[in-house]
Amino acid sequence: MSAAEAATRRRRNRREHWREGGEKARAKGPAAYAAYWWDVARSIAVEAERQGRPEVWNDLSSSLHKFFERHNQ
């Protein structure tokens, strides 16, 4: 297996793991579901920063700010 194929496989496995975890969290209620995806989003941003892509934090911040604006009126 090439390095590119291994990386693709890791990403696919991680997405599947996160999807399954999301379903388990959803069963616990909306707060658990939101907390789960918050943790996943932070994990993605941390990993992206390690890979030299710190701009992912800006995208996450923008999404959170939009959420704040929609729900803090």
C-alpha cells in the first residue's frame, strides 16, 4: 500500500469512527451531540495546525461566531 493510499484509508477510517461516535452521542441527547462535534472540530483544527494549516482555526472561529450571532439576539 502506498503512502497516499494509507493516508486515504486513515481519513476514511477516522470519518467512519467520528460518524459512529456522533450517532452514539446523539442517542444521549442534543447537548451530548453538540459536545461531541465540538470535540471533533477542535481535533481537526489541532491536527491541521500540526500539518502547517493554522487557517483552519479561522474557519472554526468564523462558524462559531456566526452561531453566536444567530443565537444571541
